[in-house]
Amino acid sequence: MEILEPEELKKRYNGPWIAPYEKIITMVDGDLVEIVEYHPCISGSHWILHQYKNNSKIIKSAYRDGNKQVFLANIGKNRLDLKASVCAAGIEEIAIEGNKVKVTHGGLAGAGVGAGLCRGMADGVEYIELINAGGGSKLGKAVVVTEKMEKIVIGIDDTDTKEEGATWTTAHNIGVELQNEGFQYLDHIIVQLYPHNPNKTQNCVSIALTFAVKSENKEDLVNCLVKLLKRYTLSDKTAIAILKGLKVPDELKQYSMDAKKKMVSVEEAEHVAEKLGIKLIAVTGDQGKIGALAALGLYNDLEEAVKVYY
């Protein structure tokens, strides 16, 4: 076993058969881990998604969005019985050591090259423990070590007026600005709400922004986002809701579904948020709390998030 940092890997392995991953991020919540990997290929990453989902018992779910592959898994270990084509790659173990997440990948042939060498060159990787380099017909195996992060999802609503503005673009631009300030902006989700709401500006949607942050930077992220919203919002009804971790409570999902199908009051939103320990912040007013909280319950269900209920 050899410990190698990304720059060392790039110097040693730089042939045409190496395609470095762009970035790897890992977030932890209790015994759950979400691994976000930006693969060098776009739809080529779907092969890895298929192999990992089928071959790794500790993976609970997985999806691909372009070249971004996301795995939700349990901390633990499972034996990989690798066989060409049928079971060619997977995750063997996920462990936490202090503020580090250690993920053991294994793969045959090209999948083995990706297991350690290609992943090891990604932004976000501190080092790898290279067990076998792989390539050709050989087994590749490595422990990829990244910093332990946490997930924060922030629901945003009511930033525009009937005359001007757009909440989805304002939220995205704030996400980009926060990324430029050092926060890891992961995703932007549009959640369709009740279309017959008489208070809507037009399409009646709210936004969820997702971030990966160090534990000690969570409050800084929220404070910076509120500051930017106060600067850019055009509404006196803007509010946010904050969900920490990887779990979405069933009661929160139900609240979000209710907000898609009928009118919901500020008081109902505040009651659900208090019960679930979700912080609501009236940035310029309380009305936005309804949609901001609703965005959280469906941020991880994109198909349901965009459905319209008449």
C-alpha cells in the first residue's frame, strides 16, 4: 500500500489511459454518507452508476445528473466478488476517521484505473491509499480520502414582485456568489407549488439550494446567504428555511405535497418547522416561509418537485 497525494499521482500516472475525475465531495450525517463525484465523461459515468448500484450492498441509492454521480450509502463494509462485466466495480468499505472519510473502491481493468488513479487526482481528494494500480486485465483498488463535510439545504421563496424579478435566477446567482466565496454550491432545485394561489407572482415556485460545508462553517453560510438575499430581493415577503443533514423527514415531505395541492398558511409552516427543528428566517417578511419550507421536502425528488397539481 502506498500513500499518494493528487499532485504526486499526476506526475507518476500521466498516460493517455488516465482521465482524472474533476471533483469528489463526501458529506456525512450519522451513519449515512453522500458521495458526489464529477466523472471525466458525461454519459460514460452511467456505467459506473449501474455497476456500483448493483454490486455494493452498502449503497442505498444512486443517480446521475450529467457527469455528476451521487451515491447515498451506509458507513460499513461489504465484500466485492468482482467478475468481468457482471460485477466489475464497486465500493467495498466506507469509514470515518476523525474529520476524514475513507472510501475503498475496487474495479477490474479500466474500472480499476478509475478506482484509485483517476479518482485520486480529483479536487477534494486529500490523498489515496493505493493498494493496486489496476489497468489491463488487473484488479485496481484504492482508499480515496476526502474531508468530512455536512449538507445544508436552503429553501428560498418570494424574492420577486409582479413587476420584476425571478426567484430561480436570484437564488442561483446567490449560489454562484457563495461558491466564489469558498462555499461548495451543489445544486439548484425548482419546486412547483399550488398553481391557484392568489398571492403568487405567476408560476408559483420556490427554490432549494444545496451546499456541502465544513461543520464549523454552517452558520457562516447561512449568514452570508441572508446578507446577499437582503441585497438582491425585490420583495418584502422573502424568507428562507434551513435543513441540515441527509435525511428528509416524512412529515416534511407531506407538508411539501400539501403546499403543491392546496393553500397553506404561514402558521402551518411555522408549526411544522418548529416540530421538526427546521429554522425559518424572515429575511424581509414571513410570507415566503411557506414556499421556502416546501422546497426542502422535495429537493431530493426532482420528478415530484416539478409536477403541477391543478
